[in-house]
Amino acid sequence: IGLNNPGLFAIGDTIFTGNQPVRFPGIPSFSPEMFMYIRSAAPSQYKSFNKGMQQLLDEGTVQMLRARNDMGEGAPILAAVGQLQFDVVQSRLLNEYSAESTLEALPYTIARWVTNGWEAVEKAEPLYNVFVAKDRWERPVLLFNNDWGLKNLVDKHPELELDPWAFAPDVE
């Protein structure tokens, strides 16, 4: 079955008829290993760029993160498993939304979601050699350059509950 999705459905959503909702376990987002800032290459294409980015995020093409204190004005961080995902985003932005984009590679190779929340992050601060970000649902995500950085943080802060993947929040 094909459905036209104007942003109402997400990967893993279930459509049902009747009185009882049907619920399946969520589909996790895989842990990204590559991170890049993405920017609109031309200010005149900004509206098209934003529309295209929102559509691609809704489709699950890539994950988007933002720096912890970014309220939406800064460049978003795309998070992907491989380079091909970035190539697809740029190609689709250009061909479907007429929006050129530029990418800027970031040095991180590991992401971990802090499942015990922002309060746990704040108690553990200051965090060294860690980029503190948030996902599209405002949950804390820590980015590391390498395994050593992750191991060092885990050794110093065992109270932080870290997961290599995340599930979309349940929406009733």
C-alpha cells in the first residue's frame, strides 16, 4: 500500500481500524558514525532548503542533531551511518527542492543517547572532549571523536546511562 505522507506519519507508525489501537515495538535509529553540518548554499533558496530538509527528516533519510544551546538558528548537524546518506540528501535537496547545500564534516564518529536525561548530563559536567547535542525531540546526545573518548567518559561517569540508538518517542 502506498500512502501520500504530508508529514503525518513516521517510520514505524501503524494504521488501524476499529476501537483498539494496534501497537508494535518502535524501530530504533541506528547509531550514526558520520556527522556533518548542512547549510543552504544560497539565501534565496532557504525556504526550499528548509522544506526539503523537513521532508527528508520525516522520511528518515538521516537523523538531525543540533548543538545543545541551538534553538534552531544554527546549522543543523546531519548524522548518518555512511557517506551515501549525505549524498542522497544533497541530491534530493537539489533535484526535488531546487536547493543547493554545503556540507562541513565534523570529527565525531560515535553518538550515544543519554537515556537518563539532561539532569544526568548537567550533574556530570563539565564534560571534556565530548560534544553535547540534542536530537529532534530535544533529548541529549553525546558525540565522541573515538572509542577512547567514550570509554573515558564511561569510566569517569558510570551514572550516565548511554545507548547507541534511540527510539522515536511514543505519541498517542
